Amino acid sequence: MSSSLVLPTSTERATVYAALEPQLHALLNEGPDAIAAMANAAAALHTAFGWHWVGFYRVVGDHLVLGPFQGPVACTRIAHGKGVCGTAWASGQVQVVPDVDQFPGHIACSSLSRSEVVIPLHDQQGCIAAVLDVDSAVLNDFTPRDAEALQRLMRPLQQWL
């Protein structure tokens, strides 16, 4: 796999997701190391879309613990059911939040985050092992189409969890 991404000049998200998918899947299939796969996934998504923060929180005991990410410093631990990430973990459901200020119990790691999407990631036994967290500095930046595309992009990663 090349050490750089080849991305279209288009800003149309569907086009960028389509171009990114085979490249990211190749990166995620390079080896059985979840941390390395998460690091490359965060870097690829951050590079492709320029979102404020892209990263992972891993399930460690009764908390989500900060994993590989791209962006400003972040919260280190999140309790089960707390904030958007903890809610995604507890419910097992993707969370698309148009305005984080309207989400009850939102954890503000960065005051610049305005909208968020969180994707639960499952291990081989079907348990949630991590979540992908993407924050944008733009209100209403994520749609269900983004959530679907991000889920599709993360499928190969789940084999290493």
C-alpha cells in the first residue's frame, strides 16, 4: 500500500468516500494490529475531510479510553452511557448529532466541536470494542449517509478488535 492517499479534487462527500474506501480498506487489512489500523484510519479520515477531530475510544473495563486520533487534545476516559460516545457504546447505535449543545450530557472536549457522529465498532464476538468519534466545527455537518459510509469504511478494522 502506498504511504499517501490519492483523493479527488471534488468536495462532494460521496465522491471522496468512494475514492477513500479501497485505499483505507487496503490500509486496514495490512496486519492484525488494531492500534495501527485505528491510527491509519484516523489519519486517512482527517486528511480526506479535514474534520476538527477524528479518533477512537477503546472499551477498557467500564470506560472508553482514548485511542489513536487526529486533532486537538481530547478527553482521556468516558464512562459507559455518558456523552455521545458513551451513549453509542451503551445503546449499540450510531449517534448522529447535528448540534452537540443540544445533546443532553454532551462532554465538551473541545469548545470548537459543533456536530458529531459516533460509530460503534464490534469485535469478533459481536461486543462493542471501540467507537469511532468524528467531530466537526460546523453545525449539522453529518447525515445518515455519512454514518453509513463511515460504518462501511470501518468494517475491515473490526476484524482486528
